[in-house]
Amino acid sequence: MNTRAPSLSVLSDTLIELAEAGHPVAAGTADLQYSNGLVGFAQRYPDRFVQFGISEQNMVSAAAGMATTGLVPYVATFASFLGLLACEQIRMDIAYCAQPVRLIGHHTGISLGFYGTSHHATEDISTMRAIADLTVISPADGAQFAQLLRESATYPEPIYFRIGRGHDPAVYDPQEEFRIGKAKVHGIGDDITIIACGYAVHGAKAAKEALEAKGHSVGLIDMHTVKPLDEDAVRQAAERSKVILTVEEHNILGGLGSAVAEIMAENPGKARLKRHGIMDEYSLIAPPTHLYKHYKLDAAGIEEVAAALI
């Protein structure tokens, strides 16, 4: 288990649980078993684990091959390398061939901080959601990730999971249940409804509570599955709320905000839309906490953006 990243240990622990329950899961990584916690699974099931080294594209193609033998492979590496460097292999070897591979892009968004632009992943949602027949999931915390991993064991299509660096604050109780493709709705607000995914959900939840304490009617939708998007949840919010605010640790082009905009454009309600995240730019290099504050992706920043819209 990787004690440096508590939430990332969820990956290893849940895969062990699935293997013990009889599911034909296998795992692999590109030289990052300590960064993503898969070292625990490797120690428990060494015959089901492959250390591919720094060869992300080969890892993805090999996972597709493993899937043709009846295995359900879970392969993990930094999101910047998985979603971008291995995009061609994901498209052709996995999605086009309909292989049930689970791709785990970790340390996503700006969570790698000082590692720099090459390691920041603020384009992966847009890249992955443009690939046909590929499900895209951005869990809010470890508890939600574990639940969705369990469901993925028998899910028929390939999946791209987008997770943080393992130090993400808890949002949910471990017993809470989630379904792929079904948003977690924490109410629809008359004034504003925030639609968030991934790391941004924790800050959005705190912002909602702060604004409600000031007398505003604020809703929150955790859109953990960015594709297929829960269109009904978006339409209901757009019909009731004056404003929809999307929040994501990603470029505002092509990500969650764009997905919501597409639904609202075809199903016009009364709400106007504001997309909040990383503007169309390369993110700065700094500690993650400083970056979240700078880009107003922490609780105070999201509250400020939402209050201005109200």
C-alpha cells in the first residue's frame, strides 16, 4: 500500500477485492507502481501484474491484447502520458476494438505542480471524450472511485478513469453508492446550480454550503461520469436554475463545461452557463495548493465565482 497517497491505495485494494471475488482482473503500470499504489496488488497477485517500464503506448496495446484472452486489465500511469501520449493506442487498440480495458490516468489536472507543463493533464477529458465508445469517469474521492471500480468489473465498454494524486479530500462515505452514467445530485438551486467533477467537487460542495448560509438557493451536481453524460440531470438544472456553473480541473475547452454546453444548446432551458476551470492556456508551475487557489478551484475561489454570477 502506498501510504504517501491514501486515496490511490484504493486502486490496489479494490482490485485485490475484485480478484478475491473471482473477477479476472489484471493490472499493469508504466514504472509507477509506488505512485499509484499498485505495488500492493503486485505483491498479492504477482502473476496478474505487469511492470511495463516507461513505455506507456506499449502498455496500452498490450492491455488490449490481454483483454482478448478474457482478462479485464487495469493499467495506470500519469494522466498526461496516458490520455495524450497513448491516445492513438487507446483509440485503435482499445476503443475501436471494443476491448474491456480500464485506463487509470492518475495525478491529473495540475496536481503534479512543480513537475511542470509536460506532466500537467488539462486536455485529457476533451481528448478521451472525443473517442467513440470510450466511457470517461472523473471520481471526486477515493470512496467514489472504489464504488465505480467495483461496477467497472462487469461494465461492457472500455473506461478512462481520471483521478488525482491520492491526497484528495474526502467527499463521500465509503458506503455511498454510485452508478456509471448517473450523476450524484446534491439538489437543484433556484439561483445557481454548480456542476463539477473530480477534485473540484469538494470545493464546490463547500462553496454551496457557504452560499446557502448567506441565503442563496444553490444546487450541486457531481458529474463523475463525463461520458456518457447524465443529460436528464443537466436538463432539470437548466429548467429550474438561473445560472449553471461548471467547475473542472481541466481546460474549459472540450471538457465537462463543453459537454454540459452541448446539452444546453440542444435543450434550451432558462439558465445561462458559465464554464470555470483552466482557461485556454498552459497552467503555471507551483505547488498544487497554490495552483488551485490561483485558478480559483478551491472552495473560496469557487464561492467567489458563483457569488459574482448570482
